[in-house]
Amino acid sequence: MRVARLRVLGFRNLRAQEVELGGGVTLLWGSNGAGKTNLLEALFAGLGGTSCRTRRDREAIAFGEPLARVEVDVEAEGEERTFLWSLARDGDRRHLLDGAALDAERAHERPALSVFLPDRLVLVKGPPSVRRSHLDRLLEALWPARADARRRYGRALAQRNALLGRVRAGFAPVDSLDAWDAELAEAGCDLAAARRDAIGVLEPEFAVAASDLGLAGQASLRYAPRCAAAAPADFAAELGERRSADLERGFTGHGPHLDEIHLELDGRAIRRYGSQGEQRTALLALLFAERRALLEARRAPPLMLLDDVMSELDPDRRERLASRLAEGDGQALITATETDHVPATPARFDIAVRDGGAVHEVASAADPPSASFAA
């Protein structure tokens, strides 16, 4: 999959424009406040259906505009498809693919996105739920055949929690939980096994990437499941042992929905003991570990959106990061205030961003893809 072009209207400070993008690495450069990060956000919204910077998507609507609208044309397997995202001030929201609603059932048709923004540090220092969801999206991309485990577990958990309420209220017998304990246990063991395998794939490359990018010490990833049972029967037995407590609290207090994924440096949690710089580097290392895992699994690599990633790296580590971006057939957009902040790669071309518009492009490859801009 390759993003071919982006069209924006009424999105933050961006001008109404169309931006042609090439493969490989695209550098968006310009002064602070020019709109570089807003272009990354618009691209994420068009493909992902929401902002990557705020939970209040209406903040993306430009002042004085009735709505924000983003269209993204992508090329995949010789075909061109169009994603559309729009949000009006009255709350009307659309996310379409080729004119049809892109709902949860079609979520797998969205391209994988890998985002480095200051706001995304929540993945490192936020609650466990953020890391669980992130890991689950990755394992679905790595092993599509195992994607159903998360959905099955979510359905079983919701049903069991609802039944706990009915039992507490006297509308259902206690032993009616047996069937849902078995269902939850089977799906939970499948989900935990997939998560464990994903961490096993990521952990070695995470350590290497963290070292390459300057994280001093031994970096590691560790999966900490709430339930240690490997067999559904054992998991169901553990649920049975905790049934009284679950009935008292009214929800299920044991299982993969409470798992944790630890990012550690020399055995200490980076989320708690790491500096801001160490947390930034750990996030970047995790994203590159995921990209390598997808490349080695012969899956489509994620579109990488990297905001101001070079500012805290020395020249040597900038070169290492650039070489990682050049691996495989992936596509990346990276922002910087100066072109020389990002080492040149064979497939890179540069776009200057000024006053919310892409006003100039300079190709760094011998035969670059064309680029055009319409304000």
C-alpha cells in the first residue's frame, strides 16, 4: 500500500489543497507552526477515522469553518482506493472507503499506521489498556488468522459481566455462569497466547533499536498476564474460584483484559522511572521493532508518521534512524525544521510547508515521483 495523495479542507491551519506524495521517505520541513504536524494528523484522520493528537476531534476543525474534510488516495495491488473522513461542527461524522461506510466490520481494510508524536507518549507512560490495545492491533496485522481471539474474548467478557449483574439481582442462577466461564477461558487463552508470541517477536528487535537510538542500558519488553493458566480448563477453574468476588463487585476481575505490557530499562519500568527523553526513545524503538516484525512476516509495513523525531538525536543516530526508514518498501513521512536534520535516503523527497500550505518540493532521488500542490 502506498499513499498517493492527500486532500484537505477546513483542517486546522491547513490551506485547502491537494498534496501528491511519493514512496519511501517524505520530509515535511518548515518553521514551527507552519502546519507540518497538522499534515500528519490529517493523514492519520483520513486513514484511521480519528485524530492522533486529541480525543476531541472537533478541535481539528479550522476556526470559522463549518467542517473539516480529508481525502486520502492509496494505491494497493494495482488499484487506487479513496478514504474520506469528515467532521462537522454539529457532530455529523463520516469515515468512508470508496464511498461506503468504514465501520468496525471493515476495520481490517484500514492500512497500518505507526505514529510518533509527543502526545503518543501515552503508549509508554499511560495506563495498561493503551498498551494492550496497541499490541492487539499489531498481532492482528501479524497474524490475521488470530485476529478473532480479541473479538471473541470481548464478546464473552461483556456477556459474563451482564450475567453477573443478573445473578446479583436474583434473575439468574449462579451456575448459569459456567457456560460463559468456559467461553471466556477458551478465548482468553487464545488471546494471551497471541500476545505472548507477539512480545516474543518484538522483544529482541526492541532491544537492538533502543540501543541504536541511544537508550543507555538494557531495554526490554515483558508481557505480564493477569492469568497464568495455559489451558482453558485451568482458566475456567480460576474464574470459578473468584466467582464470589466477581459477584460482589459486579464485573470480572481476572483475565487478559487486565494484562500489562512492560517497557523496561535495566529491569525498571520506563513509564515510572524513565526520563522524558528515555520515554521518547523507547516509543520510537517500539515502533521500529513492530515495523521490522511486519517486514519479516511479509506483511505490509505500517505507514510511519514521525513528528520532530530527529531533534534529540546526534548525527550518528540520525543516520541509523534514516537507514531503518529505508528498509523494505515502506513509506514514511517525517517532519523537521531544517532539511539537513534528516539524512538523505535514496527514495526521499522533500516538501516545504509554509503558512499551512505545501509550497515547494525538492526531490533527492534521481527519478523521484511527481508532486503537485494546489492551494
